Amino acid sequence: MVTDTDTPTTTPTTPEQLKLLTVSDPPLQFRLDQRTRERGLAHVAAIKAQLAALAERRAA
């Protein structure tokens, strides 16, 4: 249950960019082969293109 006392009273004044940690040797369960990595990056690019097109339509 979330109450008003559970929420922080201050908010950051500037947005923060999240970033992935660089890990030289990730655990086996987190390793991806090249094909999976490329498919994932292509999927992210497609989603970004869809969001950009949606934003452009809304701005028009």
C-alpha cells in the first residue's frame, strides 16, 4: 500500500540519464549471442522510429 508518506518530498531538478554498467565478463545467464543482440537492437530502433512518428503526427 502506498501512502503519501511513502513518496519522496523532493524531486530532482534535472533529469538523469540511466546507463548500463560495463561488465567485462557477465554471468553466463546474461550473455547474448550476436544474433540475439542484433535482433534486440533492431527492435529498439523500430520502437524508437514508431515513437518518433507518433510524436511527429501529434505535433502536426
